[in-house]
Amino acid sequence: MGVSLYKSIFHSMPNAAMILDADLKFVDANQAYCEAVQKRQDELLGFGIFEVFPDTPERVAGVKAIFEKTLDGEPTMLEAQPYQLRYPDGHVEERLWQIAQFPVQCEETGGLYMVQRAEDVTEREALRRQRDLVTAELNHRVRNTLAVVQSVADHTGLASSDIDSFLSSFTGRLAAISRNFAALTDAHWEGLDYETILRTELEPYAGPVLDRISMNGPDVTLTVRASKFTSMLVHELITNASKYGFLTTPEGRLSLRWWLDEDLLHGEWLESGVHGVKPPGRTGFGFQLFEMMENIDITHEFLPDGIKLHFSVPIELSVAGSSEALASA
């Protein structure tokens, strides 16, 4: 191969490539390499690579050992090597290169050279890290969800008198968890709006019933953890309302309020227009669920014509955006 043909091929290669001699000095560098390192050929040729690109003694020693191994006749590779790219305007950008080296013996001069081909993998590595983070987060979410399902199954079993009542209750609760999981996925696992949770759980009863429901409160996005527990809690309250509460009579009404007060998020569930309200004879799953919800203060009151439930929970643990809430979501 003639020198002119070699030059034509080498300098038209889309990948960055350069050649070092046995003293690790630049012999050639194609246009892609010069653009990648923001250097002109006259700033490279004849200079040692560590003279042009100084680095810490530790990194220089490691890379130099790889280069010397290549010059001993063995092809080598360096995965995702960090490189600080300095632009003419002074700003520095860290890039990642995947570089491969192989030795070449020149028949004319008898000299030994090292050819290096480099590929910028900065974006690829960023996508890989993002994928790994998403996978780890998904595993975390799935484990947490399965733990919730297991707990729901255990508590449902304790509150059920027979297999049929267990299956009916557990299926409904599993459906609520599924709806919540789907809503969180649509929200990219950034938490759900409180009113959205209420409307999602009320959706199976959509129609004329909604005319008997009032909602009043500010826009509040809950953390992922708070979204899960709120969804289950609202599901239990709706289920009870369909059996014993406001959904059993045309006169029944439901008033839902929530508000922020200093460092607490408050919520109120008030059913009215119900006849013959009596406290339950035994503790059901709904009240057992309260025990699963840490750092929440819940009070309930059985009124002559309905039931009133009030909860309060620290904003830092329930509302998305605070540092502690994000850490515990």
C-alpha cells in the first residue's frame, strides 16, 4: 500500500485514530482525532502523549503500562477512559473513550509503532448508568410492592371468617394495588396527586353517586409511599361505604376535605345521611391498615347519621418535594 493511499484512508476514517512510536510520541493523528481532542496536528506530532495530555502520576503509570504492553506485540483495550476535553473558550468537558491499541511493525524502517483507535462512548455510558439505575429502582419498587401484597394477604386472612370472604376482599385489595401501580407508572414514579387517588378509587362507582360526593382541597402531590397507602386506605373506606355507609342509601353523602397546616397534611372523610350507624363488632382490615402506616395520626368518630375520619401526617414524609420525603419514597 502506497503512502498516499494509507494517508487517504487514515485521515478519512470516521473514528478518532492516532499513531505513536516506541517513545510514545505522536507520529500521526487523523482529522477525527484532532477534532475530538481539540488539537491541531502541529500541536501533536513529535510530542509525547503524556506531554500533550498530562495526567496524575497514577493514571499515567497505568496507561503507560498498557501502551508498553501493546508495543511488546499484544493488542490491548481500555474501557470507558475518562478524558477532560478543554475547549478554546476555556470550559472543560469530561468525556469517556473506549480505546483499542494494536502494534504495527514498519518494514521500511524496522521500527515498531502503536496504532490507537478511539470511540467516544460518553452518551452510551450515560444511558447504561441510567438503565442500571432504572433497573435497580424497579427491583426496589417490585420488592416493596410484593411486601405490601404479602402484608395485605396476612391481614385479610386475619380479618376473614371463611375462604370466600377472604378471596372477595383480597381480590378487591389486589385490584386497588394494581390501579395504584399503573397510576404511579404513568406518573413515572414521582407520586400521585391526592385528588387523583380519590377519584381513581371512586371510579368504579361513577355515575349518579358522584353527585353526592364533594371534594375540596389544594393540589397536593404525595410521595410514592404515601400514594400507595392512601390508595389502599381510600379503597377500604369506599368498600365499607358500599356495605354499610353512604353508598347504601340514596340520601347518603360523602364530603372529602384536605388541607396543609404548618408542617402537617390533614385529610377528612365525612359520611352523612346514613341510618343505623353502629361501631363494628370486631377490628376489620381498614383499622388494621392504620397500624401499617407509620407516622400517621388517625381519629374516627361514629356519628348518628354517618362516620367521620380525620388523619394528619407530617408534610416532610407525605408530600413529594421535601428531602426526607424523597429519601423515604
